[in-house]
Amino acid sequence: MSRNTHHPLREVFWQFLKLGCTSFGGPVAHLGYFRQSLVANRQWMNDEDYAQLVAICQFLPGPASSQVGFALGIHRAGWLGGIIAFLCFTLPSVLLLIVFAEAVTKLPSNWQSATIDALKLVAVIVVFQAVLGMWQNICADVRTKAIAITSFVVLLFAYISAIHLIVLAAAAIAGISVLNVPEQQRQSLSFKISKRVGLACLCAFFVLLISSIFLLRTSATPDLGQIFFSFYETGALIFGGGHVVLPMLQQSVVQTGWVSEETFIVGYGAAQAVPGPLFTLASFLGYELNTGYAPLLVAMIATIAIFLPGFLLLIGVLPFWQTLNQYPIIANAIAGLNAGVVGLLAATFLNPIVFTSVQSVYDIVFVVIGCLCAVLLKLSIAKIILLCIAYSAISIFV
């Protein structure tokens, strides 16, 4: 790293710009990228604090990985750091989505599939690194290991709505029941956010949500206010982030007649093929809306609106979390939550990441070798991406 990047704001800018350009694979993979690049390599915070932050964002509605990135930026370089982190992580995806849907259709079909397959394999290796590292650092005794393994098994085989919220809540209760975190080991997830600012953000979140419920009136040609409130309401009501955005946005823009089903599916496919948060599907849809306004303006409003509620809630919760964290019962609950997050990542690593990314015996062999190399040789994300692209390119001619 050059000397200039040691300045916190410059460091946030370059690290999140790199992550925004290379973080393929969806929200859980993003958490793996963040953990590897910012926690393991640069030690912006320890694994316990990082797991706490992930648990908080999993409980809140909104894009969990983007909320984690925003909070990491604030933690490293203050409010401006949070804004820079969000912009650098999100803008590459926004810009690529506008051009990718056209560009990918011009590639030969075998190159299209090979490119997407390579990016899926990147996610497998990166998430494996994250799960292994957090298991080693967080699940240090038999009880935390038991909570993590139980969470993993339940999440892997249970198919009910909001199961991840139920499991994380159960992990917190298990932590209260069976764990006893010594006072000197209690973690304090520290953010310089006042309670006054937190309350103001919570109030803004609910005022805008209530306004969207009572003021939103859909029409065939929406105005800017309708677009803002529609995407804001979607962002405020999505628990779990990531792919959960699909049915909510489909209801908001397809069932209202704002975009066609075909356009929506093309946008969703493009959003999965580019790096960065899946919530930037809103950028594509905003750009495609027939409103009479400049498409870039509409795309910007849709993007801001869908991310805003998750950030308002996160800022509102963090200062109160810091106070509650000092009580023994909360510390034990957090330790259980941390173990539950490890189980959540492990379950998601298998389903859907491994199950949808590994398609052949050759893929299995490559993934095993790639994971071993990544762990033993501590490969950077860029090297992992190049490795996966080379493998997929070779597979075209085999």
C-alpha cells in the first residue's frame, strides 16, 4: 500500500472502490470480501466486532452488505468515510448495469456463460475464506461451536419465511442461557454517533415510511415523488437483503405497469452479473422507467430511495447498541449472535452459493484446490478472480 492511502479517507476511498469493482457473488460473498480485505488484512476491527455488525445489519431491513460497508466506512473515517464507502462500493455497479445488459448480449453465448460461471466460483472461494476465518476466531469453545453448528443445520434444512431472523434470535437466546462472557472479553462496537443523531434518523425513517404508505398513488407514468416513495417503501420492508429484493421490486414496478416483465428479468440477470450490491437493480429499473424525466436523474432517485431506509435505521440503532452492549446479558446474547452469524454464513456458503455455482466434477476439484490455495497461500481477491476467469476460459475449449 502506498503511503498516501494510509490517510483514513483515502484508504476508505481506494479500498471500497476496489471492492466495488471486484465484489461479485451477492451479499453474503460481499461480507466475505469485507472480512478478508478490511478485517483480516487491514484490521479495521476485530472478528468479534465485525460479527456483531453483521448481526445488527441482518436484523434490520435493507441491504445488509451495503449497511455493513457503510458502517465500516464510518468506523474508519467518520461520516464522510461512510458516504465515500457507499458511493465507491455502489457506483461501479450502478454504471455497469446501465451498459451491461446491452454489452453481454453481444458476447457469444459460451463466453456469456463462462463469464458468469467464473464469478460464481469466485464467490465460493471468498465465502469459504470468511467462514473458516470467523469459525477460528469466534467459535473458540464447545458452546459457541454448538450454537454455530446448530444454526448451520437449521438454516440449511428449514424452509420457512424469515428463517435467518428466527435462527439469529434463537442464537442470542442460547447465548444468554449457556454462555458467560468474562467482563474483560466483552466487546464494545464503538461508533462516534450521538443518541440525538440516532433518534433523529429513526424519526426520519418512520416519517418517510408513513408518508410512503399514505401518499403513494401509483399511475402508469409516475412522477419523481411516486418513484422516490415507491422505492423507499421497498427498501424499508425488505428483511434479509439481497435476493429478497426481487419479489418486492417486481410488485412495485411490474405489477404497477411501470416496466415490463421482460425488462425486469433482464435487469435482474444483469444485477447478478456485475459486482456490488444487488439493490442497484433499482438503478437499472429507474433508468428504464418511462417518466419524461432524464433517465439518469430517475435512476439516481430510485437508487438513493431504496438504500436510504436501511442506512437511517442503522444509524439510529448503533448508538443505543453501544450502551446496551455493556450489560452482561447483552454481552452473552451478542456472543451467541456472533456464533449464529458463523452458522448463517456457513449455510449460505452451501446453499445457494456452492449448490448453484459448482456444476461438475471439474468444478469440485477446482474449488477444493482454489480454497486450499486461498487459505494456505493467502491469495488476494484479485488473484482469486484471475484464477477463476482462467479456469472458466479453459473450460470453453475443453
